[in-house]
Amino acid sequence: MNIGLFIPCYVDQFYPGAAIATLQLLEKPGVTVSYPKNQTCCGQPMANSGFEHLTGGCNELFINTFAGFSYIVAPSGSCILHVKEVH
């Protein structure tokens, strides 16, 4: 099983403990987790502000960054839903 950990921008900035707890929770049963270092914002803040047409770069980067993973885990359902709905 190949898991990619996506840490949304707001979690990174305001709730880093949630990011660490997510990693620890996944690793506790022995799951191997990768954290792609080139990940950035999913684009949801721009989309929610009426600028969905400007999120293409964020969306493509997300898709390309996590393409090789069997699963993507994130401590934010709304960010993952945003990417899922866009593609």
C-alpha cells in the first residue's frame, strides 16, 4: 500500500499538530507514508473566493504530485473534496 500524505496549507500554518497527529496515526499500525515535498495549496481558497478559473495550476500540481499513490490521506475533507470535484 502506497499512501501519500497531503497537508493542506491552512493545516500547515494554523494546526501543525493535526498534521503530526495524522502522520502518527497512520504510522502506528505500520503503514508506510510518504510526504511529497512539492505539494502546495489545493486551490480551494481561491475557488471559494470566486476565482475557480485561476486554480488550474494548483489542481494540476496536486494531481501530478499524488498520481503515483494508491491512497491520499489528508486531515481536511474539504480540500480533498475540492480536488475530487474539479477532476
